Amino acid sequence: MAENFQHPFQCIQFIKKRNGEHRDVFVASAGAKLFSYAADSGRRLSVWPQDGADNNIHGTNCAGSNPETEGPPEKKRKVEPSSEKEGDAGTAASKKSCTWTNIPILTSTPDGEYLVALTGEDKCIRVFQIEEDGSFVHLSERPMPKRPCAITFMEDNDILTGDKFGDVYSMPLIPSAEPRSTMKTLAQRSTPIAATNLTVHTQRNLKSLEMQKNMQNKQKKEVDKPVFDHDLLLGHVSLLTDVVFASLPSPDPSSTKRRTYILSADKDEHIRVSRGPPQAHVIENHCFGHTAFVSKLCIPEWAPEYLVSGGGDPHLIVWNWTAGQVLHTVPLVEQPAEGEAKKVAVHGIWAATLGADSRRVILVALEGNPALLPFTLEPNGSMTAHTSIKTSGNVLDVQVHKDIVVVSVDCIRTPGSMQEWRSSPIASITLEAFQLKQGTTEWEAVTDYQLVTTVNATGTLPVILADGVEEKEKEKKALNDVFYGLEHLRKQTSWEGEATVF
């Protein structure tokens, strides 16, 4: 039987315990599962959901999951690192089919105590605790009305999330124990309207029927609202693409309180700077300068006065974001002297401090590009380009651990393509490692990095496709769309020269 492709890591994350009591853990999502590994050796520690589940692209079985749990669970559900410990949890009575096929967002609290993941199709924000042995403790799941596009944290570890409908919410990391609203239950129990315009004839009855329909539509809209503890902070009229939280020292030197901000980007080239809660409704300013959609925002921890943004333009912009001022425009690709300009889409922007000289580096990945573009962010906000980092596949995610840049690469599609699959799955490489040469702007591959070597040898999950040619192509397209979709944000130009939004 032919060997199957392996699911690439869609997201990767190092869990670093600040108290120093536990070892670092490397967590990654592939397909519908989460994996944890020992960061020093690459040994697999745990899988969530458990290993006995069905791992094909149509979904997986989720042991012990309860979709109605939006408050604290009655009992923590610990996923054992070995399938030998599954026991009765693997029976049909304790399992049910999950409704997601991918985990597109993965992030951890700054103290390394909690992991937050978004499961795709069911739009659930899930909170985990990582035990000392690397196992996952599933604490809560909260289904959102619209799919989140970004998840980050505020200063008090509250979750800050933006959805593609344009709304930005905050919610406690650990849900409150308050009873849930019964609004959803009442709406579900409402009796359907039996009358129609064909059975009602008088003006008075027609008006009454219209009022009943309006009331029922209102109830349906209310059902779509989250029924757990949350605050709606702000909204965009356009599709939201990214959200970041920032804080700066107070301009008053006698005050120790910091000012907080929420920066949000959308597909209509806008970057909005709003005040942090409880004044999130107050807009401080806008950062105008992009001519295409904005897909990623990055505020380095070590230079919070700067914002680096990118999207559908062939360049990055460095901002003095508190003033809405463009400081520098940084080209990403060489444009031809004649003809149509190259289209690019920024997939990710990461900030890191590397090396003994604490080089302040910005790493940029373009969608469907087998390379990582590194820059040095200078004290004046300018950016110096490094030699690009060539990878064996399209860059999917990036993390930094002890001066080593770990890159998740697409081991399924042909490098440089977002649709064409490789001819064979031989030697699937899901991770690669690189380091900056001391005192230079050149990079080199780290071939003896134990984490990468062991994880690549272990593999992730096999991609199981249908036997029929037509069904197989449909499933391939669905998998492609999971990883690549930024071009859908671009406004198309009609033959009359006007921009058209889809």
C-alpha cells in the first residue's frame, strides 16, 4: 500500500514556564489534533483528542467532550500521553464525533500556564492546561457566533479575540461559574408560525402575522449571540483580519499605570487604534497607508512604540502607531520594471531577539512561499534586510526557542504552490531549524537540532483521501483552502477599472 502524506503542522507554540519549575514543552496542531513534545528531545508526550480516534480528514472522535460546557467543567479531563491509559474512555459511550478538521489558531498565556486553541468548523475557543508531563487538561470550550480570526491576551490574561464578522470580544480565560442564559433554550422551544400570507386575509391579521415573524427573526438572531460571559468591545464594518493588544507607559511620569490599546485590521486597508477596556469604544486614530488588505499586525515586546504591518501590498509598513504616522516602507519582493506587479500576501510577522548581541529581528512569511524573510529592526524604526532563509516547503508558522528559529513547513504541496501536491510523500519534513550567524545578516540551517530531528522522524497524522478521482480532488481542494485563503481578501478590479469586493 502506498505511503500517505503527513498532515503538516498548521500552528506551533513553545510553552515556556516562567517559574522555572517545569521543562519547556513544544505544542503543535496538525489536522484535527494537538501534539505536545519535550522541547529538549522532541519526544512525543501527549495527543489531544486521544490516539484511539479516527484521524481522517472528515474529523476525529473527541473523548469526553461536551459541547454544552461553556462554564467550568465539573471535572478536569486529562488526556493521557499513552494510548495504553485510555481504558474505557475509548468506548463508544464516552466518545462522540468532533465537528472540526483543523486547528488554525494556537497561543499560550505569557506565563506559560495555559494554552488556547481554536477548533475550525465548530468555531470553539478551547482552553487547556499543560501538565508537568506534557498532557493536556481540557478546561473549557466556548463556541463563537462567527469564526475568530485572531486570539491574543490582555494584561490580566483575559482573552481578546476578533471574528471575521468585524467584532472584537474580551472574555475571561477561565469561564465564570454563573449560570448560562436561558435565551437560547427559550428560542429553541418557540412554536413555529403555522399561518402564512395564503391563509391570512384581513389587514389586521396580516399585520399581526408580520409582527410574529419579526419577533421570531429577532429570537433567531439572539440565539447566535454567545451565551457565556463576554464583552463586545468594538466592531468594524469590514471583515476583520487581525487584532493585537498593546500597552505603553503613561505620559505622566508620576503615574505607574500603563495605557492600553487595541489595534485591529481589516480587509479594507484600515488599521484602527482604539483605547483598551473600559474605553474600547474610543478611537485614538487610524493608520492609513496600505492600498490592499491588511492581514498581519506585529508590535515587538522590545519596541512597543513601533507597529509592523503587512498584507496584500508588496511591502511592509513600519508605523509610529500612536500618531498614525508611516515611518518606513519596506519592500518584500523585487517588482518588474515593466508589466504587471507581483502579487504577494503576508502570511505571518514575528518579532524575536536573537544571539549574544540581542539582535532585534523581524521575520516575515509570504503565503505560498518557501522562504522566510528576516530583517533587523533598527532603533529609528528602519529595517535592514537579511539574506532570505530558504525552506523545503511553504512556511506555515514560526517559533523561536533559545536563539533557534523553528519553522513549520508544508510537506504536502509543491514548494511555491498553494494548489499542486507533491508527486510523492517520501521523507515528509514538517519542521526545520535555522540560526543567525554571529555578527552577520546570514542564516544557516541547524541540522543537529534534536527537537526537529525527532519530530520529523515520528511524523504527525496520515492524510486519508477518498478512492474516487473526483472525490479525492474535492478533498485536496478543501485541505488547500485550510492553509491558503488570503487572496480571497483582495479586491478584484473590473474591466471598467473599479475595485470590486467579493
